[in-house]
Amino acid sequence: MLIYKFISNLFFYLGYPFILFRLKGRERKERLGHLINKFEKSIWIHAASVGEVNAIKTLINELLNKYPNKDFVLSTTTATGQDIARKISPKLTAFFFPIDIDFVMKRVFNCINPELIILVETEFWPNMLDIAKKRNIPIILINGRLSDESFPNYRRFRFFWKPIWKSIIAVNAQSDKDTKRFIGFKFKNVKNTHNLKFCIDLPLYENNKLRKELGYSENDFILVWGSSRPGEEKLLKNVFSSLEKEINNFKVIIVPRHLHRLPEIREIFKDYGFRLYSELKIPGKVLIVDEMGVLNMFYALADVAVVGGSFYNFGGHNPLEPAFYSTPTIIGKYHSSCHDSVDRLHDNNGIIISDRNKLSEDILRIAKDEKLAKQLGKNAKRTLQLNSDSLKKNLEILEKYIK
């Protein structure tokens, strides 16, 4: 741990000018541990990004309602996660997760005075864990997972992690595989509480009304590619012409994972007369969504959803959002970051696992077989309902530790 502290401090001071240049305003202050709000005691929840925050929104609201006199604070690593976090409830204080440097992290601990820390998935930050251990602050890991990519690294460096993992008093794992892995690392009180991502509560939309508002007709066959990552837009472009010949009124909506890639995506579809969502009047053949936080709305109106980050090795993104709307869904074979969700959907015939070579064929299967499309959507929704006990199980365990 001393070596980690030395190296992390060295990189911090060497990179300090870049930090000052790169970070501005509230984010810079909070990353450096200067928070506006101070608390006598709080319950600190930390989630990395959008996916993790969305997974625990329902749980957070339950905790806020159950413990109205408690102060709950939520930190996120990414700016997009912060945007979602700040919209959850006015009773919740959201801030940017501080840089994991010893003196910066102590500054945050002194400010929010956590009596309990709740980490989401696998947010292990050495200085944070070490300070919590030294101050006897218990940590609970919820929706815990050890991905196929991270598991070998944790196993290789378990000599480093094992002492600071002792501050974690309970692990609520999201699958049997994850449960076995945490037990193998000698974590205490490990239970499979299933995946909180199944307990989603999204806005409801009326399909035909939504289509009319956006300029689509009832007869349009709309493919929504959600959270697209590099390489996937070109893949879609390569199959577009063949799909357009086979599917009447074929329309595509692309919702990129990161908006800084918009110029690249616009260049790919420059010959297709694309439209931007922010300037939408008539959608055309290709609509590129240049706004965050609206993906679920497009999943709700889709005839087929393709979940991005999964046709190249990015780990995939959440397939449960289109499942909530009973939308027939396709995901690629690279889905390690959501393997449990995909496995459960696939076991119930609620999703198609595809690849770059089969994508066009799988889209056509759904477009040509209305019965298959309806059954896929129905099975996906039913999978959510079958796994909805995760919220109850997590609350029961957390209640034991919230004073």
C-alpha cells in the first residue's frame, strides 16, 4: 500500500498542471476533494457511470423514502453518470468522485463523515478502502461482479488487494459466477442477490403517439442501435443497403455511447441524408441522436433494438432497457460486462446473440417473422419480472447495517 501511495502521489503532482487545465468549475473542486456540502454523518454510495447509476436508481429512492432523516450522498466517476445522479432526487447530494490520492480522499471523508459506504459493482479504489478500514467505516458491495477481464488481474494481485478488502463487510453479488469468485477471494457475507439492473423503472411511452411526434409512421420498420461504439456504425452502414431492399420503409436510429464521436458518425453516413435529433423535422432514412439521456425513448418505439458495444470487444451495454419495452433485441457476442443479463434473457429466449457476420440475417429474421418478434419481446419482459426480487433482497441486507 505504501508503494501505491508513493506512485499515485508522484503521478498526481506530475499531472497536476494537466488536471487544472482539463477540469473546470465544480468538477475540478470536487475531484480535488473540495465539497460544498458537509455532513455530521452520511451514507456514501459510489457508482462509476450511467449504467451503474441507472441500476441503483430504484434502490436509492427506496432508501430515501425509508430513511428520510438520513443523509445520502452519491458520487460518480464520469460526467454522464453525474448528470443522471443529480436528477434522481432533490434529497440526494451528488458529487464527482475525488481523485484517489490519500490527502484528497481524507478531505472528502472529513467532509461527508460516512457511517456506511455502499459501492456498486466493482468500484475498488485503494486509498478509499484503506481510509475506510483505518476509520472502521463498514463497506457493502452491491450488485457486485468480477468480470472475465478483471478477475484474472485481481487474482494476480490479490496480495495487494486482500488487506484492504477487509473493510468490505458484505457482498451482494449479481450472479452465481460472481458469488463463487468473491467467495474464492475470501470476502465475508457473500450472497447472490441477483442483478439490480433487472429492477428498472423507466418512463412509459405510447408507441404510435411517439412515432407521430417524431415524424415516423406506423408502417416504418425502425432499427435502433443503442450505445454504438467505434466500428459499429460502419458495420451498420455495410448492411444498410441489403436490409433496405428486403424491409419496407426501413429506418435507422443511431444513439452513440459518446457524443464526442458525432463528427466521425456523420462522416460515415454523409451519403445517406442523415438527420440530427436536435434539428429533427423529418427523420429520413438515418437519424443520429446528438443528445444524452433519450435512449430509452427510442428503444420504446423500435421494431428491433441492437445493443451496441458488443460487436467489437467493448464488453457490451445494458440489454434490459429494450427488454422493459418488450422490444425484440439483438446483441453481439462481446457482452462480458453484462453477461448475467444476457444469459438470463437468452435462457428465456428473450434475446438474439449475433455477430458481425450474422447481423443482417438476424435483423431480417425479426423483420420477416412477426410472431418471432412478438415472442422475443414478450420473453424479455417476462425475464425482468422473474428477476425482480433483487431489490427486496438488497434492501433486506442493507437494513441490517443502516443504523
